Amino acid sequence: MRHDLPDVYDDRPLRGPRPPRTWPWVFGALIVVMAGAAYWYTRPQKSAKPASLPPVRVVHDRPGVTRRIEGAKISEAEAVLILRRHFGVPDNCLATIANGASGKVYRFTAFNTCDRTRLGRWEVDGWSKAVTPRK
């Protein structure tokens, strides 16, 4: 006895097989498209470096705050600001450690705290305001 036939068989042809269901494939494709769109809109954007920055301004009326090398035009605080602007990294991501002065240059070690990378040792000339890597 065949179990795929109804209880009462009246010689009518049986229905053919069902067509394959497509909704799982459509649902899966929709999920892939949504995940791709979410990645596209949340990826980090490349930030453009500002065209021109305002001049460095340091308050000089605070006692004991600004150290100046003999014969230099700028103080140590101004040298730190010049070094920060040299990298173009957001202010909350850049940390500097003063390594003292040698002759007419201020020496620093710079770190990018957001990426947790060391940017190296740098010198800022107290006379020409030039930023150069330290050897």
C-alpha cells in the first residue's frame, strides 16, 4: 500500500512537487545588503588637514609657566603647540614629553594616544620655529 496517496483515491492525477521556496534566499540577500550598508556608513572617514591654522597664542602673564631658552624667540609652551600642529593629529590624541633643551632647540618625545603609537623624538628650534626629527 502506498502511503503518499490519500485515503480515497479517485484516479485524479496527484499534484506535482512544490516549487522551491525563494524567501530564505531573499531574506539572506537583504541581510547581506544591510550589513554592507552599515559597514559603509560607519567606517572611519579620512580627515582632511585644515588649510591654514590660526597663529600660536600663549598666555605669558602666568608666573613660572613659560620657560624660555637663552636667545630663543619662543617659549617651551609655544614649541609644544608648534609641534602639535606639525602632526595634524587631534589634540586629545597627541601627548608630548619635554626632554629638556639643548642649545637653542627644545626636545620632545611625541605619542599618538588614540592609535597607541610612538611618533618619535623631535626638536623645535627656538629661533626659526622649525620642527625636525631628533637623531
